Amino acid sequence: MKEKLQNYVEDFLEYLLDVRGYSELSVETYEIALRQMGEVSHFYEEDGMTVLDITPFRFKIVKNSKKTIVKKLSAVRSFVKYLEEQCHLLVKLIADESIKVPQSLPKPIEEQYIDEVLEKANLEEKLLITMLYGLGLRISELSGMKLEDIKGEWVQIHGKGNKVRELPLMEELTRLIKLYRDRYVPKRYLFEKGNAPMNAAQLRYKLTKLFKKEGLKVTPHQLRHSFATHLLNHGARIADVSELLGHETMATTQVYTKLGSVKKMQEYMKAHPLAKEE
């Protein structure tokens, strides 16, 4: 049965690559976890059911970090789901108990580094950074932003689960948007390539390349995290930051930082570093 398990793993990896379109890097991550699991786990038939007992695998990876363990167990569960849905096997998975992982987020970027990059950026790059950092947007939200979503001093954001929220635009951001629209004349979306919106990957590439020139490894999510952290550090209320981020509960926002002093929503403009008067 050990050889049969290995064959199933091979088929699963090909399925991820060819059918699901996973990147080679992602498939390699699955492969490492599943080969390690296959070397020590028990795979057998019992009462018309296929049993995969990963107890030895759990002992083998017990000294790994919690995050690593979670990732490896997730790979195993995905494999079992494949066996059930694609191979039509009735699988009993033993010893897959979940493990809790402390919530963590990427470190925020220091304000001075963002300022330095903004000083050297061209108009398109400035707008890209300022939209993400100034509004705390997800990269997917910026990619899908239409010109009609920008209404005076407010912008309408279409977030996860088709939820809509409205965010205030700082004067600097309003000015940048006007300059950008005058120069690039986008037709429907704020960031376009041809007649289509720039996708998340294209925007992410522009951003990472820009910061890389300054020796910084920065992702769009780090700018969103920096938005939240810097607002809270400057005294914004967590309830307001939670609303600006589009979080369903404040509990999600609380992992960003410890609370500072209490302020009203209107003081968001004063709280954000980019809104400071020179």
C-alpha cells in the first residue's frame, strides 16, 4: 500500500500543476510535505474504507514551528480531499487534529522609508503607493477600482464578499488622482492597460520593483498593514480603523497593534501621516 500511496501523491501533484494551475513553487511545497508524510504514515484498507493514519508523521514534525505544521497538515487535508472527490475513495484520516497558530502580520514599513520612495516615484507610482498606503486597500480592491467609484472627496470600495465601504480621500490623494487622470486619461478603471484593468499581479509587480530599487522588500499587504499600524500609533480609534479596513469585526483589527488613545472618526485625516501639513 506504501507504493499505492506514492502513486496517489504523484497523481495529486500533477493534478495541482496541470488542472488547478498551481505554480511549480506551490506544488513543490505540497510535494515536500506529502513525501515526508508518505514515508512514515500508515495507508491501508479497512472495512471498505481507505485509512490514512498520519500519527507517525505528527510525531516526526512535532518540533517544527506551528506555522510549518499547519501548512503541512493543510497539504495532507488537500490530498485527502483530492482522493475523495477525484479518485472517489472513502477516506478516514487519523490524527489530523488542528493546531492553533498565533496570529501574526508582516512588519509595518517605517514612515520615513515610504516618504523616501514617494519622493523618487513618478506620478503613476506615487498614486499606486498612496492609494494602498493612504486608504489601506487590498491590492484586488485597487485593481477593480472604477473611475465612477471616485465621488468627490470619497471613494467607494468593493471589498470581499461584495461588501461596499466608503473611504474619505485626503487632499493629497485627490490632487494626485486629478493629475493622473489628466495625464493618462484612463477610460473606465483607475489603473488600466489597454481597455482592461491592471490585474493584481501587474500592480504588485510595479510596487515591489519600486521599493526594491531602494533595497526594500515590500508587498501591497505590508502597505495595508502599515496604514493600520500608523493610524493606531497616531491615535486613531480601533473601531474606525476596523471600518476603514473593511474588517467584519474589531477582533481582526486588534492583531495589528496595541490600542492607543481614543479619537473620533473625523480625526482620521489628522491621524494619517500622509495628511500632515508640511
